Amino acid sequence: MTSLTSLTIAAARDGLRRKDFSALELTDAYLAAIEKARVLNAYIVETPDQARAMAKASGARLAKGEGGPLEGIPLGIKDLFATKGVHTQAASHVLDGFKPTYESTVTANLWRDGAVMLGKLNMDEFAMGSSNETSYYGNVINPWRRRNSNAALVPGGSSGGSASAVAAHLCAAATATDTGGSIRQPAAFTGTVGIKPTYGRCSRWGIVAFASSLDQAGPIARDVRDAAIMLKSMASVDPKDTTSADVAVPDYEAALGRGIKGLRVGIPREYRVDPMPPEIDALWARGAAWLKEQGAEIVDISLPHTKYALPAYYIVAPAEASSNLARYDGVRYGLRARDASETVAMYENTRSQGFGREVQRRILIGTYVLSAGYYDAYYVRAQKVRTLIKRDFDEAWGRVDVVLTPATPTPAFAPGEITDPVQMYLNDIFTVTVNMAGLPGIAVPAGMSEEGLPLGLQLIGKPFDEATLFQAAAAIERAAGSFTAKPWW
Amino acid sequence: MSVDQDTVRRVARLARIRIDEADVPKLAGELNSILRWIEQLNEVDVAGVEPLTSVITMKMKMRKDEVTDGNRAAEIMTNAPASEDNFFIVPKVVE
């Protein structure tokens, strides 16, 4: 019998319904796998008691022939999502000891549909990072290694724990969030599938805020079908988030069966960066060829403001973050510095001790660009550039249905390899435009690097047209196959 | 526009983050390299372009102006570092 943890959500769902195994057996298999894989540091907190209780309740429902679409499916939850009574700290010291008295809407939707929580997943502090090296709880390790090497690699970030846990089969799938690429870049680094849906598709209520106009929740999963199943449950319109959209959530799984004959796929020339790594260029061309072979039409397009998306992002995101993170002052929750004789000293010491270096850097940048005299030169200009980026896409949608690009400029790198902040930011060069324009984007594994590491392609879609993204991503998956890390842990 | 060491101290004070004096030169260097890279936005012609306010075109939702939640003082206090009788305790602010 194959190991229970090797099953996709779709396969586990069928097995549970057929009573090949119980929900508790499935959860216990994952809990054992997590215990054996602590070296990856993917989980910050394991919740075995809660997981078993939820699995037993699922088992009872399944026995009666009842149960939701995710009944008995064990999931990992990024530490950014508020989970009632359970560690929720955005992997930051500043939220030391914080246990919410409420549940995020996205996780509440998953529990409503029968899913089981295995624990909270590591991440970059406040989702600020591209390598999961900024977590207060230490680096996450990628289950993938270079061929003939034992050296550790980063899983990408900020959803590094989610990506690592999914790739190492430490959960059936995971929740994640994406502000500039934090779902898609780690998915690409670990051979998993990650989708950032349209802004407004998932409620942001109960998700620790980073940059509110860019943040979106989405899943990281083992294949396109599982990502489709997850997003269907996660998405909802929510009275508690006025930016959540009142747009019907279609049956994404049904879209997978549809072929892509006649689908118009745009290839934006501005994504050919200088210098373009040859293996990324080849991967991109191969992806386009696969789609063409399956009946799609390939169209060259131009998105002229692409190169300005990342610098504009590094004004907008830190500006919003400096405002959102003002709430961590040591008064109402989390850490309070001990050496605080008066309030300003209490604020300054708490924030100095509680925030890590990258978070402090971004708060300072954000405070600076919003400060008197600089607001128009930086923030307003960046928001104007954002209008132009969105307009580029709006014009492209007249000619194409989806846009195909690489997901990342490189495969996974080693911890400590990138120390310059701007070099680290360039990891998101292909993903950040999507957040700036509020569009959905999916990263799907498409091949291996020369060193034996997974590489991903990205598909970008029209607003609220995630179904077409799943359809096109499934076509790439059919051609590329799947990629599974060999266990060494 | 470049950031000098006094500006770093001023911005840190505005952000209510205490920074070590020894860290100021390094922070100034890092912030300058990020801001230099951001300067490329000056190449873009933004004349007549409206700043983006919402990525998705939708009407702002309205709801009835009525109380839908509340009476959760005890719940709100559960994570407070210091509290007494549903008040947050902070260092003395008036003499």
C-alpha cells in the first residue's frame, strides 16, 4: 500500500469516501511525517491534539455518508492566519504569545468544509522576504537539494513553510499569502503549484496585514487539481472585508477537464530581462510550445511598464506596511519591552526588540516615503505608475486570454547567498506586476534546472478568471509531469 | 534625494523604532541603495495619469449604520501584556 501522505487531496478524498482508510489514520500519518521532518523547520507549532479531534469528527461525518468537500483532509496553515486559541504571530517576536480569540475567514471556510489543521507554518516575518530567512523562528529548509549536493537551499518566501511542507508531504496542502510573489515564488522553488487569486477573491479578515492593497490569500498544493479544490473552499465574499468581491466562485475543478484549443496566450516581450538566464528562457519557450501543441494560439504582446512594477512596489508596500505595523506598540497584545519607564520609550524599545532587521528596514522606508515633503514624489508617483501597469494589462486582455511568463529568474538558492536587499527584491521581478494590477497568477512546475532543481512557469489571468488559469496550468502540467523531492530528512 | 544620518534618526523616531547609534551609518547606506534603485520611476511620464486607488473596479459597499458587534471587553483584554479591570496598563503619562 502506498504511503497515505503521498496521496493528493483528490486521491485522499476518494480513499476516505471508499473507506480504504480513516480520517484519523490519514491525520496520524501526517503527524508522524511532521515529527520526522523537523529539520526542515516548516512548522512553527504542531497541533496534534486538535488535529486528531478534528479528524475524529470528520471520521464520524464520513461514516454517516456526510461531510464537506475537504472532509478529513489535513492542512498546514501559514502563521499569518488567525487561528482561534492557537499561536498566530506572523513569525514575529513582536506578537510574542499572541493567541487570537477569533478565526480568520479563510481558515473558517476550510474548517466548515471539513479540513483538519495540523499546525502553523513558518514564514518570513510579516511576510517580508523571498527566502524565509527573516523568520523569528529560523530559516525553513527546502526539501530539494542540488544534484550530488547536501547543501541546504531556501524554499523561497514569504510562504516558505507552506511550500516546504507541501513539497515534503507534511500536509496535503497549505494556506499561503501573496503580496508581491509570496505564493508563486516559493511554489516555483519547491516544484509545487501556487495560485494568488484576484484581489478580493478571498477575504483578508483575520489575516495579519502587510500591505492591504496587495495582500491576497491563496493555496499551495501538489498539483493543479488540488489547488483548484483548495481555492474553491478558501474564496468567499465576506461582510467583514469590504474589499472582498461579490463574484460567484465557480467550480474550478470542472475547468480542468476543458482543453485549451483556441486559447490565446500572450508572451510579453518585456519579461525577457537582461541578462536572461538561458535555462529560464528555454523553459519559457518550451511552455509556450506545449500550449501551442495542445491547440492554443501564441501571441506576442507588450506590457511596456513592466520594469517599473518592482520599484513602485517598494514604495507602495513599505508605505502600507509602516501604517499597518504601527499597531504593534506593546500596549494591547504581544511583546512589551521590560525597560520602559515612559510610553515613548516603551513603544521604541518594544518595536526595536520585536521587529527583525528586514521589517524595520521596510517600516523606515515606508515612513520616509510618506513623510512630509516626499509624499507626492514617491507615493503618489508610484500609484500613478501602478495605474499604467494596470492599463498595460487592460489593453492586453483585448488580444489574449492569459499571459505566460517565467515564475522566477533563478531556481532556489542557498541561505546567506543573497545579502543585498535590492538583489533579494529582484526575486519577485516576474510576479510583482500581478499584485500591482490586482490580477490572478498561478505558478506551475514546468521543468528542472541543470542542477536538478524545480523551475516554474507563471500564468496571469483576467480579473476573477481563475478558472481559465487552472485550465491552462493543467495543460502545462500534462506536458511537464510532476516533480517530487526525494526524502533525505 | 539621498538620506543622511540625521534623516535616518528622524525617520526612526517618527516610526517609533529605537536604533543603535552604531547602526545609523549602515542603515543610511541600505536605505540609500533602495531609494537609488526606486529613483528609476522618475523616467516614467506620469503627466495626466490618475493615481490608482482600487485595483478592482467595484462600487464601495454600503451597509446599514447599526451596531453589529461589541461587548467583548474581556476577550479583547486576553492578550494584553498588562491590564487591570479591563483597562490596558501603560507607564505613567501625566505627573
